[in-house]
Amino acid sequence: MFLVGSVSVLEVVDIFTDNIKILSISALITILLSIVILIYRNHK
């Protein structure tokens, strides 16, 4: 039982870290896109 519990906890932590990576990458992409759009509009 203890082994199964620790494995499930590890899986949850793994999924959580993956979600954090995906969220941070998407946030970086959106910030970069907004900066590019702002620069593009200012140059027009």
C-alpha cells in the first residue's frame, strides 16, 4: 500500500511539474507575442 501511495504521489507531482512547464511556456509565448504586436503597432 505504501509503495502504491508513493508512486501515485510521484505521478501527481510529475503531472504537476509538466503543467507548470506548459503554463510557463504558454505565458512566455503570449508575453512575447504582445510585445511584438506593441512594437509593430508603434512602428506603423
